[in-house]
Amino acid sequence: MKSCIFKISIFAISILIISFFCMCSGGKTRSVTYEYTVIRLSTLERTVTSSGTINPVAIVKVLPRMSGRVEKVFVNNNDTVKAGDILAELNTDVIRLKRDQQLSTVRKARANYELQLMNFRSQESLLERNLISEFEFRSGRTALENMTADLEAAEANLRVIETEINQYAYITSPIDGIVLGRHINAGDTVVDSSSNNSAAIFTLAENLREMQIQAAVGELDVVSIQRGQAVRFTLESLPGRRFTGTVENINMMPVVSNNVVTYTVIIAVENHDGILFPGMTCAVNFVVQQSENTLVVANAALRYQPSVLSAEKIEEMEFMASLANMDIDQQNAAIEEREQTLSAQNSGKKASTGLVGLLTGAQSRPAPRPASGGGTRAAVVFRNIWYMNNDGSLEVIQVQTGISTSTLTEIISPEDLEGKQVILREKLLN
């Protein structure tokens, strides 16, 4: 008991000594005026900004399966097509001549095959009566097999030509969709898709009611992006309108340009009214964090520190304010550490380094213990907010900070601070 009273006495005397020196070192009193702001309720968001391009979910490029001259084109840009619809027709005059030529080849091969078949059957009869040698018989069978192969090859070539005439000469749509691009006209010559010189003759989109944005996100921000995350985007071509989407996928393959690393994020968007066109560029905002109906204050209020108070006085007031955010055990530990620091200062020794973290304008310390349950306590950040009390004197409270934007920061406090007037900045009077 005596030890406890002794500690409290030393602590009180130390505070009196510091206060005395603060008053003595104050010098001339400076007059200031203050600009105030009010703590209010608002919705606060932290976003990641990017840019991207709108594209259809699926784009199909149609290439010709045979070479030839374009005879007719049946569709144009923006036409709706069904799978199997004929988009264009190639001229087949030369192919039909080849078919006639191949028909002759087939007939010749079939005639040779039938003649050799009759010869082979005759050789079989002669072999049974031992009128020919085994070698002559085997030679006849080999000749029949060769004639059979020739006939099959001729018929297969004929089927290829028939397929080109009846199928490949007609360029058909592989999907239900819309024609985004028609790259041929009647009279153009196209090249078979197996050639290196071949190019797409039509570009089709599967569905323009469901689009996607391909946005480039920097390596520092991509860790904040995840599937299912809400996205807002705007277009310069449609000022005043805001659209929404959802993160669908994140491409893990990095894109490096001028030593800048970005990742492509795919965003699913709906285009039921058809107002979004492929290729449009947009400004994208990924909603990383959001707090609704939360207390916010201007960032300048969190940065403010009075110039009319000495550093020792500010330190003392911050220490007393910090006790309000601690539980009993933390308060006792802080007071004990403070006593040791004051004792060291009075004896000319170096102050404890452990106190530095407690007595700064932006402090990080363990959060108060929960009422029940275990687990490790996460570190939280506390900031100072200064205000004038009813007596016209400066006071400080410490609040926990949350989401922050360029102008506002979310604050959390055990007190009801809504509507409270706090100091934003000060102006010294001459």
C-alpha cells in the first residue's frame, strides 16, 4: 500500500515539475484564430483507379477453308446471324472442272480394278489345278491390292472436291451472334486458312448484351482486387452516366511496358440497352473498401497540432487522451512506463524508448481486449483531434482511423462524436 502511494506521489510531483517548466518556457503568448470543421456521418470508400477497353465476351474470326474468288456476300456489319447461316459464297467454276476431271480418274481406276479382280479370280482357279506358280498368284493379288488402293484414293479425292463445292465454297456462321466486321467484297480473292497469308474475312461477336472490360491494374494495386468485387466505370462518350460491373477474373500473366508491370483484370458488365459498343475506353474504379453511415472527419483535422502549446504540454495531453482507449491493464502499464520515463528525465538519463510509440500524433498500439474469446489482438492506428472545450481551452481526443480518401478519413471512437466541432487549422495573428 505504501509503495503504491509512493508511486502516485512521484508521478504527481513529476507532472507538476513538467508543467512548471512548460509555463516558464512559454515565452510570449501568441494569438491565433482557428478554422473549424464538424465530424459527421457519411459513406466512405477506398477505390483503385484504372482504365480499360470494352469488348464482347466472345469474338470469333471466320477464315475461309478454301482458296478462291468471292462470288457473293450475304451479310453486312451489325447484321444478326444464326449458326449455319451463309455469310458469303466463293466461285466454284474451276473446282467443278476439277470434279469432272476427278470423275474420269475414278472411272478409270474402277475399270482397272474390275479387270484386275477378274484376272485374280481366274488365277485362283488356275492355282487350285496347279496350272500357275505360287509367285504368279501372289503377283496377281498384289496387283489387285494396288488397283484397289488407286480406286479408293481417286474416290477420296472426289469426295474432297465435292466437299469444297457443297460446303467450303459457302462461308457459314459458326455461332449465333452479330457481325462486327465484314472484311471482304464480291470479287476479292481469299486464301485457304492453312496458308500463312490467310486472314479473317468476318469478325463475329457471340453476344453484345453481355460485355467485358479488360482493365490494366498496376502491381501495387492488383493485390487489392479479387473475384466478385464491385466495380464502377464511366465513359467519356456518355458523361454523367455511371455503370457497374463485377470482377470476373485476374490474368496472372504480367504485362511489362517501359519497366511498368500491370495485370489484366476481366470485368463482367451487362449491356441490355445496347449502349456500350466494342472498343470503347472507360475509367474504372474498383471498390476495395466501403463503410456506410460512418463518422468521418477532414484529413487536415488529423494532421493539426497546436503551435501555442509547448512540445512537453502536447505530449502530456496526448498521453492522458490515450488512456481513454485502453483497458485497465494497459492503463496501469502505460502509467508505470510514464513514471519510469519522468524519473529518468529528472535524473538526466535518456528517456525510455518504449514511450515514444505512445506519445506521437499517430500512434499504433494493440486494440483494447475483447469482452470474451481469445486470439491475437490486431494493431490499430490512433490519431489526435483537437477542439476547444467549454472554457475556451484546447483539448485533445484520440480516435481510431479506418478508410481514408484524399479529403476524408473514417474515425472510430467510444464517444459519440457526431456533430462535434473540431479544429481544422489555425492562423497566427500579428
